[in-house]
Amino acid sequence: MKYGIRDGMLRLPFEQTFAEARRLGFDGIEICLGGNYREHKLWSEEGIAEIQKISADANIEVPSLSPGGFTSYTFAHPDESKREEGKAMLKYLIETCPKIGAYAILVPFFGSGKINPEDITSPIFIGGIKEVAKVAETHKVYLALESTLSASDHLRILEQVKSPYVKVYYDIGNATGFGFNAAEEIKQLSSEIVVIHVKDTGGHLGEGKVNFSAVSEAIRKIKYDGYLVLETPSGNDASASAARNLAFSKKIFG
């Protein structure tokens, strides 16, 4: 098992985040991109080279990317130009992943970009995923879907897409907050889970409603051995909070 943290959780300048994550005992950093994604370092060869150096110097991996801005350009967007921009964004990131050692891209569907019931079988929605999946297969990068849907609905999507590189990014805090049984869903999804977000429904880990004992047992049952990425509140002292949540995670998950 490896442990990562989203880059914004440490509340430091990007250039300092990797070294601090290593000092705290993390193995990797999940790089996040917002709505102004084209301004990110990943959108230039110089920026990519800088990330490569920062990562190597700190001995910290970049297992995954999280383009939060994609929620404005999803596969089901009513505006075709927005859908095309979303697909172009993901294709670019897929091609960039091997350069920084990342193996997965969190594909978010929240807020105005959430997956509606009718989208699950929509030819436009499924077709969009299939189109981007072809690029993902070429570069061996996983598209990890994260949404407000149940495990069963995620499986319905995967069954239609039929790509070994389209899987699920499972968030135990979100799932619990949505009213799902996270442990049972993890067992249901099993090998379709490619990365896991670790957070509670409030506060530090163990202070909310997540049943960590049951979740840990489920993760062991499906023999998951990938990244557990912390998406946890920073508190008044971001580094202290991260250290506390990492210690809790290692105690629970091993």
C-alpha cells in the first residue's frame, strides 16, 4: 500500500509541497488542476520538466492527476463545444501522464457536471468516454471515474464502455456522505477500483461517520494494493493535520 496526498492539502507553494510530503512520510502527490487548467505547469514542456525535477529531488511519485475543471466540460454537457474541450483536456493529460509517471486521471462528475440517470445509457455520454478511452489504452493510463453515483451505476457505465482502462476512483468519505455503504461498495466494485480517496465526512479521519474498520477489511478482501490518497481538511496547521491523518491511515490500513 502506498499513501499520497492532494497537493492543495498542505497549503504550500507548489514547489515546496513535494519535499514537505516526503518529510511527513507520504509516497506520492496527486496534482490538481482547476478551471484555469491551461495556466498549470502541466501545460508546457518547461513546466513538465520542472515537475519531473521537483518529484525526483523529493523522491515523491505522482500517481494521479485531478482535473477538477473537467466538471465544466463533461461528456454529457449540452454544448458540443464544451464536450469537445473536455475530451481534448483529458487526451492532453493522458499523453502527459507517462512523462511524470502518473498512471491515473481522476475524471470528476460533481455539481453542474454530475452524471444524471439518463446519462448512464446516453450514446453521447458513453460515446465520449469510449473516444477518450482509446487514447488512454494507447498510453496505458486509467480514466478513474468519480461521481455521486452508486457502485451499481458505475458498473453499468463500465459494462457499456468495455475498456480495461476505464475504472473507478472511489472516495470513502463522499460515498458515506451520500448514504452508501462504503465497505460493501468497495467489495462490489473490487478490481474496478484503481485509486482510493481517504477522507471522513467531517474533521480529521475518525471524527466523522466513515466506518474505517469495515472499509479496511473490505480493502483487504479485494486485495487492493494501490494508492490511498488523502483528501483531508488542513486545520490550522496543515502539516500537523496531514501527519495526524497519515498516522491514522497507516494504523488502520497498514
